[in-house]
Amino acid sequence: MNMYLRGSIGLFITVLLLSGCEQQNVSQVATPQMAQATAVSYVKVSLSTHNIDTKLQGRVTASKEAEVRPQVSGIIQKRLFTEGQMVEQGQTLYQIESETYQAAYNEAKATLNSAVAVFDAAKLKDERYANLLKIEGVSQQDADEAHAAHIEAKANVEMYQAAVDTAKINLKYTKVLAPISGRIGISSVTEGALVSAQQDSALATIRTLDPIYVDMTQSSKSLLKMRKLMLDKGINQGTTDVTLTLEDGSDYELTGELKMQEVAVDASTGAVTLRAEFPNPNGFLLPGMFVRASVNEGVNNKAILVPQQGIYHSATDKTYAYVINQDNMVEKRSVEIASAVDNKWVVTDGLSSNDKLLVEGSSKVRPGSQVKPIQVEMDSYGVMIAHVDNDQVTLASQGSK
């Protein structure tokens, strides 16, 4: 009996030991399988409205510019404007010595009066001889000579009238007028200077600064890419609004409008010139300034914008991303990006709405890995906010890769 009891107890202990070993083996097998499900963070890809803004370099230029030049020769008697001030079209800027031109006008006018007197006499003689010819009071030759003298006298009147008009115009040109309204620059001559109608240098330059133009250059390659994108992706035409960043990094407070695009490509640079018009009531923009412009060329209502830390670049400059599929496994996808917007990439191909884009934990997994996904969102600073039991927990961003 004691031997039977001892045998039963020994058998029971053996069964327990075997059971414990089996459970330990099961546990050791299960642990590695569970370790394969690595926790990673993802964002859900969604569609959004994106304004396609092209960044271009540009120069400020006056909307109107005119060089003031003399149209007659002479001595400058007076300068009648203040350098750097506004002038109005038709305003007298310089007075050139006019006595010589006044005398020429008076002489031409006197010559015209003499020619008119000769014409009146020739006209009367022609009419009288024409009447006498009807009654054979004069010969045909005398009548013809009287008529010819009449015609010649009339031509002389017209010639001397033209001389009077020319002399009058030259006299008028002794007052050098502003051809346009705008701000006038530095005068290149002073009172007493001799100027010529054929001189190369301008007396001064007038520029219209409000409104003002900004001329930008865009490569023909970028232009073609944008046009193809608008055709292929169904992107709507933009507002043509233009904003400026000045040389010191500050933003110009007023918005301009794209007015035209050059119809030809510059063969030496391969670029196309675009012109925008800006209001400039305070004269803040000056011709020659270098600026950086942003042109709204299109609006994509189905754009895909994803965090930069979800997009990777290979050694061959190919871009790709990791996506979590329905089985919570990692897939590697090739993607195409168009541009960067703040801390996001604009993806044109490779991702779709509702895709789960891996943004944190990529160094711990590889394509085909089983993962435990945690959905996150990105705030405006690129920091991830994880969803854990309906509470928001801030996670450190890995940054762009």
C-alpha cells in the first residue's frame, strides 16, 4: 500500500513537471511571435485643397519710364523742378534760351505776310485776265502767265506757312515739358549748360511708380511641367495673385496681379519673363530692387500633402514611403513629389486617400514586417499627436528624412 501510494505520488509529480516544461516551451515560442508586432505611428492620408504657388526671382521696374531730352539746341536758362519730386505730364521742366527761336518765328511770319500779299495780287490779276480773255481783251499767253503766277504765289504762301509752323514748334520746344507723370530723378545739367537736340544723354528721367511692375523669370521646363500637371491632374487655374518677399526678408504688405507672360523663350537663358503689377501708394518699391515672388498658378482640390518624415530618399534620388496594409504589414511604395509646403510634401503619385503612411518607427521595421499601428496627427509645427484611449499625447518628431 505504501509502495502504491509512493508510486502514485511520483507519477503525479512527473506529470506536473512535464506539464510545466510544455507550458514553458509554449511561452518561449509565443514570445518571439508577439515581439514581431512592433509599435509604429502612422497618419491617414487624406485629400485637401492646395494652392500651387511658384517661387520666382524678380526685379522691380517702373510701369512707365521716359527720358527727358531737348528737341532744340540752346542754353539752359532755368530748371523748373525739384529733383526727386512728383511732376505732372505737360509740366515745364527746363527753359531753353528762346530769343533766337522767337526771332526766327517773327521772320517766318513776316515772310508769310509778304507772300500772302503777292498771292492776293496774283489772284486778282488772274481773275481779271480770265474775264478779258473772254472778250479777247488780252492774249491767251498773257492770261496763261497770269494764271501761272497765281498758282506760284499760292504755293509760296503754303511754303512760308510751313516755315512759320516749324518756327512756332521750335519756339515751343524751348520749354522742355514732362512727357509723363511720375517721379523725376537727378538732373544731368544745370543752368547755363548747352544742350543739343541730337545729344545722347538725357536731361533727366521720369518714372511712374504707382502702379509698379515686377518682372520675374521662370524656366521653360518649369512652365511645361506646370501646364502638363494642370492637364493631367485636372488642376484648376489659379487666382494669378502674386506676393513679394523683399531683400531684407520681410513681406510686402500689398498683393499684386499677374498681368502677362512673354510669348517667347529667351534663347540665352531658357527662361520666360512674367510681369506682375503691384500697387505702390507709398513708393516703397523702387525700380531695380531684387525681390522673391510667389505666384498662385493653380488650385488642386484633390491634393495629397503628407508629413516630410513619411517620405524617404534613396541613394539614387528616388523617393519612397512605407505604408501599412490591411493586415498590419509594412509595404514599400515608390512615390513622386512635386514640392514642399511648410513641413509637408505634395505627393503627385504613389499614395491614395485613406492609406496608412508610416511616420515613426521605420528604423525598427522593414517591408513585410508585422506591426502594431498607432494613428497620429501632425500639428502645425510638425509634432505628432498620438491617439491613446481618446487622450492626446505629444510625441517627438523624427524630422525629415
